[in-house]
Amino acid sequence: MSVTKDGDTGRWMSQIRVTDWTGKTIHKKKRGFATKKEALQWERDFISQSTGSLGMTFGDFISLYVKDMEHRLKPSTVASKKWLIDLKVTPFFKKIPLNEIKPTHVRQWQNSLTSYRDENGKPYAQTYLKCINNQLTAIFNYAVKYYGLKENPCHKAGSMGKKKADEMLFWTNEEFKVFIEAMEERPVGYAIFTVMYYTGFRVGELLALTPEDIDFDRHIISVNKNYQRLNGKNYIYPPKTEAGYREVVMPKVLESCLKGYLAKLYDVQPTDRIFPYDRGWVG
């Protein structure tokens, strides 16, 4: 890259040579910038577009998209996005040039997902369909914003699925008692299901719990982190939102369960996770 100033006109000029996504070398020159800052910005924009030509296939574009997301999102979030894209999005669009994908393609893709039935005749959940559709929309929004795609074909195609899940079914107290009695000889499982039943913790919140999170004097459990295991490595993250930080009151039955469970743990430190399934325990 080279930005120079014309001594006669006082204007700035940029000369740039880049290799695009196909391996072809491109040389570009542009004159007439009023400031050096404008010339440098033009260079950055040109590099972004030339290294990701809209004529590339959707599959090639996804590689650029994921690479960019890896610098901006948590590893677990990137892994989840990539898994969903690779499984439900890329197989349909992979070989189509990005700038040739139309609303009709999106509708065909949506229809293939909404008509799916598993071996028991069960379709995808409406919230799952909505999640997949949102991911495709986000991909094309990214292409519009950073690669100059004219428009997002998802907007004309419309959405699919529902944002809110259907009514959830919960165990009654009697049903839970029957279940938990069957777990009495499995102390880890017994403690896990007791905690989840009486607190409503998410799995990641449960697996992040440490002894210092449990205050038997105040009868509360503090939620302040989330556990995830990705590619064989453990990650502890703070809650995604401020609302994720909270204190949950322990009923006596849960307090008694946790006291008994913690008493059986050996060499556990205040900051050690009390349900470390990755260490090979079975419950």
C-alpha cells in the first residue's frame, strides 16, 4: 500500500496491490483525496471488498464471516454459530454465488426445514427454526454492511418459526419426589437434579458453582458465572447480562442436600467447581 501527496495539487493519491479471494493480484490507483485519512480509509474499504468479492460462493463467504467473528465473540459462541451454520445453512447455499442468492432461494431453504420430520414424525421446534433463520439473516446483514451486498434476501423472503416457545411442561412436586427417590444411590445425580429443580439454574450455571457461591448463613446461592466445555477445554464466563447475576434462596431441603454433598467432597477448595463432570465422575 502507498499513500502519497501530489505537490502540485495538494491532493492525496493511493496505490494498492492486493490478492483477492481467488488468488488473483489486483493493482488499483485512485487520486484526488482531500486528506490522507480519506485515502487510507479508501484503501481499507477496497481491501475488504477485493478480498471478499461478492462473486464468491456462499461457502467461501462463510469462511470469511466465521474468521471475523472469531475475533469478536467468545469461542463458545463462535462454535455454536459455526455448528448451526455448517449443519443447517451451508449445505443448501454452499455453491451459490453470494450475489446470486435470491428470496426464492431462501424460501426454498425455509420450506425444506419446515417440512422436515424425524423418524417419529416430529418436526423441528418453532423456536429452533426461528434461531436458524435469524442466523442466515445475520450472515446477509454482515454481507450488506461490510461487503457491499445490495440487499438482504431474507427480508423479502420473510421469517419462519416462532420467537416464544410453546407452553413448557413441568414436573409436579409428586413427580419429582418419585424421580429423586430413584436417584438416592447416585449422590452426584441426586444433588444435581435437586439443585436444578429448586433453583431453575441453567446447566452452565450449575456446572460453574463453587463452595464460595453457597452461603448457608444467608440461605442463598449466588449466580455469577457460567461454565462451558469446548474442544476439550474448560471455560468460565460471566453472565451475558446484568440480570444473569442473582441470588437464589435455598429451601431447607436443598440446603440439607448440599451440606451432605459438600461433606463428601475431598480436598475441594472454595473456588473449585463442585460438579466437575469433565474430571470423569459419573453420578
